[in-house]
Amino acid sequence: MANKPILLWPQRRISRSARSTLAYTFDRQVMGAVIQSRVHYSFADCLLHENQLVIRRENSDPVYRGEVRPDESCAAILGSVSDSDLSELLDTDLESESDGSDELSSPNLPSSPDPLPGSSPASTRESTPAAEHLSSPHTPYRRIVTYASRDRHRFEQGNTQSEAQVTPRRSSRLRAAAEPTPPAFSADPDHGIFTTEQLRNDGCGVYPWINDKPRPLIDRHTFIMAVVAGAPKNNGLWWEHIHRGAVKALNRVFRDFDFKEVEGDHHIRFGITFGEEYAAPHGIGHLVPNLRYITLLENNEALNAISGYQNHLYQHFAGQGHASVRAKVDELISREIVFPAYQHSVFTTTEISLGNAPSPAHKNVGTAFNTMEVITVLGSWDSRKGGGIMFWDDNTVIELVPGASVLFPAGTKHYSLVAVAPHETRYVFRQYCHAGVLRWVEKGGRSDVEFEVGARQDEVEAWNEIRAKRGHASARMFSKIGDIFVI
């Protein structure tokens, strides 16, 4: 009888920090082949633009601010105001369009977003050339040229405000929109109707799975926008064991869980949330019969290991951002009012979903836009035919095998998960940093409403200044290829 393979378990350590009592340590991994974005844009500019949208939500979106309970379970994640609506808000202060003599002239730009109530009004800005506006660090961009070539026809048809999937471009690059337009996609990204083969035929770059080495997706300035990784280094057999254990536990939970408590089918969220008639971060509530299954998920050894590996990927590939989030979560835990589901990671909230169908192109607005989210896909499917992840901003599809993990800023990048066959199974284990929870910590333990009512004038002015600079500061939360060292 052949000997069974020895499973290599990551070393467990006991930390003095209550958050790290079950922490796992993993070896740093050598990066695999780099994936260059197929669209020529600056990720740092995208962060600037996303910051302006977030400021609008912080000022006026009651769901994003946590003042009302969302109508659907996904509303807390996807937000109640769409990007196109916010784009129209940003464009309300625009002057009239150009006289039409030059269709590609520099765009008129909106004024700065409204400050918080109670802050001193901004001084009237003198008119300046468009080039000076574009170089200003705190001025939002008007979205003109789309990320993917498939959307350029919208510009030629004059539809410059309704498309959410666009990039802040410099005026010197606007002429790319006048180039010949390729055929439109046969896929339907708005409703998630597409397959890997469809996307390949439509001109998307499809990158096959090679091995378990982490593969970063970078922009033209070598910013790491996403990382796709397989099993931890030197722990392939152990990871297979963890994968089987996680699928076994999820099969049991999803078979018996009562989904009447959630509006969306086959989604289980637990950990920390914010809002929904509560003025402070709080645990996600569940029906009494479901509490045993939530406890099972929180205590499952395999899911704890996956959570630890997700935390490792964040720390390794975006160390500055990980340290920033960890400081805020540690401060939240020190108040002893609520704790994350998995104590050994910096993520505040966990969501597990079961779904074979593709997801529509979207951003997770509930995720802080300058933080990373990590998903690990579990189950069984043919990775050559489906189950990959599509980054619409980059016109790129990356195949995912069962057990693969993806690190990316879900609050900034549009993405979808490609469908798997009906007879196949795919679970998505997702961890992210809830934007409302982190904002509550940043405001000294006060909600948006409490801060607006009770904050001193100097606190309001300081917060407005932080928000104005947040777009540029967010770029430091992400690493470049040259920042990653392997020991």
C-alpha cells in the first residue's frame, strides 16, 4: 500500500494581539509572468476620479452613509447611486459644450465636490485654461474616453455621460477616441451574459492558467492593480486538503441554510457592517436557526486558513495599504464593540456566495476604493471553458482554477466572474474592508450624521482637506513591481 503524501501545514503562531491569535505565516512567493493591461491608462488617475465619486456618495447617498437599510442585499455592496448618476452630478456645474469646431477639444471640468455641512464655503475659482485644471491635484476629471475600445462608439455618438466604464484621460490623449471603432461586443456585460469563448472572439485578452505563482496585472506605470495566485509556496498538497475541507463545509451550510433572511439568493454575509439603522459598526445579524451555520463558518479550519492566505497576499503585494487598514481595524477592535469574523486578517467583512452564472460588470462600492479585496474560488469546473475573472477596464480575462485567489481593488475596478457549466459548482469566498466601517474609525468613532452635527469647525475643515488629498494619497496604498521583494 502506497504511503499517503505528507501534508505541509503553514506554521501557526501565537501573537500578543487578540486579532492575530490564529494567524498563519506563509513564505513569500516568486512572481510569475506579469500581465500588462491591454488598455493604456493610469491607475493613479482612476483613483483620483473614484475619490470624487466617493465624496459625492459620502455627502448625499443615504445607503452609502448608512442612514437607511438597503432594499436589496446587494445594495450595501453595490451602492444605491450608479456611476452614471454620479457622473451626471459631477457634470451639473459644467459650462456649455464647445461650439463644435473641434469635437475633441479639452473638456470642461466640474467644480470641486461640495464640502461637508458646516465647513466654510470655498472661494470663487477664477477661470483657468483646461490644461491647468487637468494638472490640479484636487480637480475631478470628466469621463470622456472609455477604457475598452468596444465603447468608443459611444463617444462618437455623443453619449459621454451615460457610460460608467471610462477613464480619466489627459487632453493630449483624447484623440484616441477618433480612431476606427472595432465591432461591438457580442457579450452583454450589463447583464452578465457572456462566456470565455465569446470574450476571446470579441478581442479580449484571455490569459490561461499557468501555475500557482502569483501573476500581477499592471498599468503603464507598473502599478499592481490585481494579483492572481494559486496555492501558497511549498504547500500545494496542503492547499488541496484545505480546498476539499472548505468545499465540504460549504456544501453542508448551503444545503441547510435558511436564505429567507436575505433578499439575495445564495449569499451569506457575516462579520462587521455599518448602517442599517445603527450609528456604529456592528455585527451582521442572522436568524436564530442560521446562527449555528455562521459559527461553523467562522470556526472552520479550512476557511480560517484561506482567510489567512488572503491576508498574506494583501500584506505582500500592497504592504502600505495593508498597514493602513490594519491600524484602523486594530483601533476598532480596541474599542471592544465588534470583531471581524476571522480574527487573523485585516478584513472587516466576509461574504460567501454560490453561483454558476456570470456576474454583470460592476464595482463593489461598499468596499473602500483605496483598499484591496480578495476572493478565493472553490469548487470544481473546467478552467479552460469558464470560471475566470474579467477585468473590463483592462479588456482582460484571466482563467481561474479551483482554489485560486484574486487580489484587486473591487471598489475601483469593474469586473465580472465568467460562468461555469450548470453541472459544475463554484463557491466564491470574499473578504473586503467595509468603507463605512473604516470611515467611522477615521472620524473618531462617529457616523457621518454624528460628525456633521457634533464636529467642531476645525475638525470639519481637517476632514475636508483629507478628502481633497485622499485621491493622491491612495496611490501610495498600492505597490509597483519594483516595490515587491522576495526573500
